[in-house]
Amino acid sequence: MGIKHPETNQDLVKISELARLADVPTPTIKHYMNSGLLPEPALRTSRNMAYYDPILADRVRVIKDLQQTYFFPLKVILELLEEAPSAKVRSELPSSTIQRLGQMAPAIEAGYAELRRQRKIEESQGSRNQEEIIRSFQISIDEIERLKELGLLDGTPSNDGSEELFEGRDLELIRVIHETRERGLGELFPITILEPYQEALRKLVRTELDLFKRHVLAGRSLPDKPLDEITTAATELSEKLIVAIRARLLLSELGALAEDLD
């Protein structure tokens, strides 16, 4: 049952009604809010009672469609959409660009899946909740929360909304952290190092995507090769390129460090 906003006389609904209007589970609405895709309640009548603008149902449906049709992560969707409560994609982004971006996402996943296979990295089986992760891996609740704040973990609510589940790339990152500590290198690679790593890699990723935007997304793709094939190959090759350059830089910097110590 909804109410009227006492100041604007606007119709407002509870979160369960908003979920019904958008045809999604209530935990999905909460997840979108936690991800910054939906605004705070339009009205709070108590600590546990909040009401929302029903027009947000349109925005929720668009978010869900962008996820299911183009496989966009929520952070990309946040950049694609106009500010809430709008359900429109930013006008400066042509539909052809959005379609091409959508084709790239599964291809990038395929590229990294092949790299994991080559390196014999175990694929994540199923999903795990937070308690299972803490029991199985060397990581704390506070560290999990910090990784979520950094955007490095993106858990999803279970069907009944009773818990948060982690799978795929989330579990792979947790496994890497666990392996680091299992090998006794936890002090060399503390959890705090992830933020500067993330910032440095974000610049690299933006450089890579800028290349895609100027060449592939603009339609100047390689002849006789579909976009998904180009993207998968580029993902594999770019990581190999990074590893090769990083190795050379490390050796160069170590040589300079040795000269400084002499």
C-alpha cells in the first residue's frame, strides 16, 4: 500500500511494491540501490519503513535488460544511464556503440576463461556465501567489505534475499588472496596494496578501451573478423603483453636498485 508525500503530494510505494511493478525480486532492488543505480528512498517514516517513487520501476526494468541482453556489469550500466530516476540511456551514446559494447562483454569473459584454462586455474564451481568463504579461505569479514567498497567484489543476492552470494571472478580474486597468504607472502602483498594496484590498472584498462573505441567501436575492425573474435583475441594478447612488459620493467628497476645499493 502506498502513501502520498506530505510535501509534494506525490504517490509513493514500498520497496516490495516497487519490485512488483518492475517484475524483479525485492533483493534485486536493494542490490541496485547498494550499487548506486537507484536513489535513496523519497520518504522515510521510521527507521524500518521507507517509500519510493514508483517511476523507478522503469529504470529497474532497463537495468535488468542491459544486464541480460548485453551482459553489462552494474558499474558500466551506471555510466550508460542518465541520472535517476531517468530510465534513459545517455543521449551522447549511440545505440550502435551500446550494441558493440554488449558484444564485447561476453567475448572478454571468453578471453579470460581461455587464459585461466591455459594457466590451469580452477574455474569457480557454483557460488558461495560469505560464511562459506570465511571458512574456506584466509580472508576476514572486514576485508570482504573493503573489497566490496573498492568495487572488486560484486556479490549478488540469493533468490530469497537471505544472503549474498559470490561466484566467478569474485571467487577467483578471493582465491588469489588466499593463495598469497598460504604461501607466506601476505605481508608482501597486504590487502591495502589492492587500491593502488586497482588505480594503476584502471588507467591501463581505460587506455585499452580507448583503443577499442577509436578503432573497433568506430567500425574500423579487422577485415573478415567478427567483433567477438577480435575482442577475445585482444583480451588474451593484451594480458600476455602486460606480463611481458611487466617482467622487463621489474628487471630494469631491480637493476637500478642494485646500482643504488652499491
